[in-house]
Amino acid sequence: MCAMKGYRRPELLADPDWLWEHRDDPNVRVVDCATSDAYDRAHIPGAVRVPGHPWLKTEPDPYSHMNEPLHVIGPDDFASAMGEIGVSNDTTVVAYDSVRHQFATRLWWVLAYYGHRKAKVLDGGFHRWLTEGRPVSDAVPEVNAVSFVPSLDEAQIVRIDELLARYDELGVQVVNALGPNFYSGRSDPFSNKRVGHIPGSINLPFTEVLTNQDPPVLKSAADLASLVATAGLRPDQETIVHCQAGIATTLDVFSLTLLGWDRVRCYDAAMGEWANRDDTPLVVGEGTRKQTS
């Protein structure tokens, strides 16, 4: 059970047993964060698919040379998407995916950004559901549209002007959720204009918050706490997390929130924006941690 892993906020996770026990609860909406093709092949019975692209972003930005969207979906479009799949402000959402939780945590974070605080992530995702031999379906459930009223929580997000002004501020720690080769600038699978990491930022690859078992699940609170402490992160600091596109970012944000950390924020436009401008500093190499006290 999720509560037995020692998290400060275990209510943010659901395990397959909890989900099965609540399968007929009209106040629970299970949301598959896969692409439409994967959802059409098989999904958890009763699950709906998140409308559109699972990144939940806007149209491409002028600074995105890869023609990728940079910024979180707007309030009207998100309200329409949630209402379409039967998610109101009072609905308990259980999000899941098959890509190491990062699409599920993306939905969890966007919901939080728009003021919704009743979302959970299925620990182990669809892979765990299948591994445990639980039923699947290809039927699309009939859902009555509801009203979702977004309430922006700007404390959840950091935009580039603020980050430029504060990335080296005492009491602020910036976290890069990508792999060490990308962080150091040794490789860049995204073909950004420039390589490296934000000066003073700390590398916490999103894959490391998951166990090595098959299927991977979130590490226990003790293991997560050890991981982030070894990385040099402190819970009393304001924490700003980024990756390339703000997707893997949300798994680190989610994991720190599970531990009960406050002031954990997402730089949503991430390296897709930062590494493709000319006015943003980058450091190539392993880097050194700045003083935080």
C-alpha cells in the first residue's frame, strides 16, 4: 500500500487495489494519459483518455526551433478538456500511463496549476495493472460532460523572466530532471541551439525516483529522501524543477511533494525555451553546487 511507503502525502498515490475498490465510485474518474492509439488498444475498464496530446501544452512558441509547444495549456482549453471527460472541480482523478509515470504526473501538475487538489497517480501505472493480471477493456465509456472552473495557482509555475532573475538567489535551488549526459552538455538528443545546464542547478534525473523493479514504482519515502539529500537538495529551499519540455519535470515535482516539501515549482517551458535563447546562461560540464545558506 502507498501509505506504507512512509510518504508525508500518501493520498497523492493510488495503488491498483485502491483503484479496484473504487471502480464504481461516481466521484472517481480514471484518466488514461496515453496517446489515442494506445488507449484504443486497451485501457483500465471505465477509464477515459485525456483529450488531445498528453503534454497538455499550447501551440508551438517562436523560441521553439523544434516546433514543439512550450507553455501549459490555457485555462479555457483545459476547462473544456476536463469537462468533456467528466472531471469537475470536485472529482477525484486517478491518472495513469505506461511511460514511467511522467504523463500521469503531468496531468496531476496541470490540475494543481488550475486549482484542482483531488488528483492521484496510479503507482506503477498501466504496466503494473497488466502485470498483476487485472482486467482491461477497449470500450470507451459514456461520460456526461460537466463544468470545470479553472483557478490559476501561479505559485506552481516559474516563467523565464523570474528564473533569469532568481536562478542564483540564495534560498532557491534549481533542479534539472534530465539525465547526466544532457545535464553536463555531453549529449543533446533534443538538438537545442546550445547545451549545458543552468548555473548552480542540481541534477536529479527523473528515472532515479523510480525503483529498478519491473514494473517500476515510486521509491519509498526513505529512499527518496536519501536520493535528494545525496544530490544536495534541501526541503527548506524554494525548489524550481525543469527538464526539456516540462513533462519529466513533473515526476520530480510529484516525488518531492510526496515527501511533503513545500514551494516546489515547475519551470514549464524548460530547456526548450532556455537553451534556445541567447540571453540565458548555460554551463557545460558537471558544474558545482552553489551555496544555499
